[in-house]
Amino acid sequence: MAKISEAAKAECNRMQDKYKVLFDANKVKLDKLEQDIATMDDELEKAKQKIDLSVLYIKAGAYIANICNISIKHIDVRSENQLNDGRRYLNKAIILLEEALGNHTDDSLTLNDEIHEYIKEQISDEWRYKFICSFGYIIDYFKYCYGENSKWLQNFIEMEGRFAVVAKNLIDYKSYIKELSPEIEGYAYRVKMMKLVKQLLANTAETYRTRYETTKRIDDMKLALNICATLRRIYIYLNENEESEEQKKIYDLWKKKLDADLKQMK
């Protein structure tokens, strides 16, 4: 590795300082909200605040990613310790969203309708869609910063899988069909959010199935099947019969493969 000049280090530090200041300010808000949540008795309000807290954790991760990317670009130094710290912020954000919205896949799509009723007037359809897009972008940003040969990239399979599920649980299914009219505010974002969630679930199921082919870890294929079944349930809910039947074929094919492999393992 070539020697890094003092001028390059100084310029790198100068560019990073802005994000360090933002990180510190965000950390103050984050710590304060965590303390407030710890004293709350109202479970629905606590769930709403956990969604807000997840935003602060994502911002913290984004600032760290920017700091790391500046180091990579300007002095060719990649700090995996810093990146791992940032990745932990993203994981914490997902945990908070799971606590607020649920981490369920195999359900009737309305297990969390109580919290959706509570946040309906507080969190718009536009916010939900842009939030998931932004969160997904930050996850991809971290993968880029780690580099395509990093051993840590495997950890993102689980993160992206859980991210897809919380994105799915951010949709208010109980109201979706009733509000599926262009005349109702937020229609375009509701439709885009549903399309995005279906794509995230399909990608996640395929990723787990692909990894199963290499690892033969039963849990990978079970996760693929659960998410595949969840996607089919959404198609059924939307009366998208052709897509539902196609998803059933995929599920049956994967299940047949798993059963055959399990039989061979005995």
C-alpha cells in the first residue's frame, strides 16, 4: 500500500468532520428517545416511537457509511470495524421495526392491524414508501463500502430478509383494498409500496433458496418457503390469481426439493 500523505489525511478528516458532527447530534436525539421509550406505558405509543427511533438508527448508520466511504475514496483505507459498527445500527433499526410491526410471515396479513390503526393518521403512505426506499438504499450503500470480496457480505442475507419482512408489515392490509382508488390521498404511494414489497419478498425467497443449494442448511430453505408462501398470500389477497398460481408452483417445486433432500439425509 502506498504511503498516505499528510495532506491527503488532513483533507479526508476535513470531509469526514461534517458527518461526525451530524452523527454526534443524531446520537443525542437517539439516546434521548431511547430513554423516553423506556418510561412509556402505552404500548401503541411505544410502538410508534420505536418506528421513529429506527429512523435515528438508520441515520446513524448512514453517517458512518459516509465517513467510511470518504476514507475509501480519498486515502484507500477501508475500516471494517467502523463498517461493522454501522451495520449494528442498521440491525438495531430492524429489531425496533420488528418490535413495533411484528416479524411474522405466516399469517393472515392483519396480525398488526391495531398498531396500523393507531399510526394511520401519523404516518402517511408517502412516508412509508420513501422510508423503505431509503432504508434499502443505505443497506446497499454498506454493501458497496464493504466491497464485493468482503467476508461480511453473507451477513446481509439475513438483514435483507428481515428488512423485506418489516417492509411487508409496514403495509396496512386491512385498509389497502378499501383505499385502492386514485381519488384517495396516497394512492400512488400505496401501489408503489405494494409493488416494492412483492419484489423484496421474491428476491429474498430466491436468495435463501440459492444459498440452500450451496449450504444445504434446512433453515435456509424453510425461510425461502415461508416467504414464498407469504408472497402468495399477498397475491391471493389482491385477487391476482395468475401470480398466485405461479407462486404456488414455485412453492411446490421448492418443497418437493426439500422433501427429497431430507429423505436422502435419513
